[in-house]
Amino acid sequence: MTGGGDMTGGTTAALRAAVERYWAAAEDRQWDAFAATLADEVVYELPQTRERIRGKERYLRFNEEYPGDWHVRVERIVTDAEGRQAAARTEVTVAGEEPQELDAIHFFTFDEQGLIVGVTDFWPESYEPPAGREHLVERY
């Protein structure tokens, strides 16, 4: 298997471990480890802002360039019996004059090698995306 780690036949434990690696790498800003969880053709979607990012390189840059000091804590991971999908509930803390705590739901789809091919994030309320990422996203 390439890059994804210990995916063993799409078991629920392997999916859980893949999602845990994804979030641990994001929290630690370990972008090589984060990239190793993703398929080259990964698609990231934010329904509330109607944004979509296609491809590992663009999604990686999106995360590397994301502004501010934020931290994520995984509260729950649920996987399907077929070994292709997982969902995670997280609490994200954004530092600032008035720190914010946001709950979010994330849906993951995996390929046969256990790499993430799709991520859809749902945040607590709709918002307009911040300026400066137009070079990475398409609006839908």
C-alpha cells in the first residue's frame, strides 16, 4: 500500500486509525504525514461556503496556508461496515481576542488502499469564505 499506513482490508479499526492519523497530522502541522493520508485525487468540500478543492497538492496548500492559530480535538469517529466511509465529530478552538470553540462534523471516503479520496466538512453555521484562497478553490 502507498502512503496510507496500516489499512487492513478496510476494517473499521483501520479507518478509525486513518482518521486519527489525519487529525493528528493536521493538529501538529505535520504536512508530509497529513499528505500521506490522502489520495492524489482527493476532493474536499465545504457545503456552507460552496467551495470545492480538487487534488492533494491544492488541499495540502489550503491547509498549510490556513490563517490563524487553531487546534482540533477529535470527539468521536464512526466508520461503516463496508470499510469505505467514516465520520468524525471534532471541537476546533480558534485563538483570538475572543477564542471560539466550534463543533464540526467531517465525512471521509476512502479508496481501496485506505487513502482518503473525499472529505466533506460541516461547520455550525453558514459563512462567506475568507479572502485569499480563490487560487485553490472553485465555488459551486
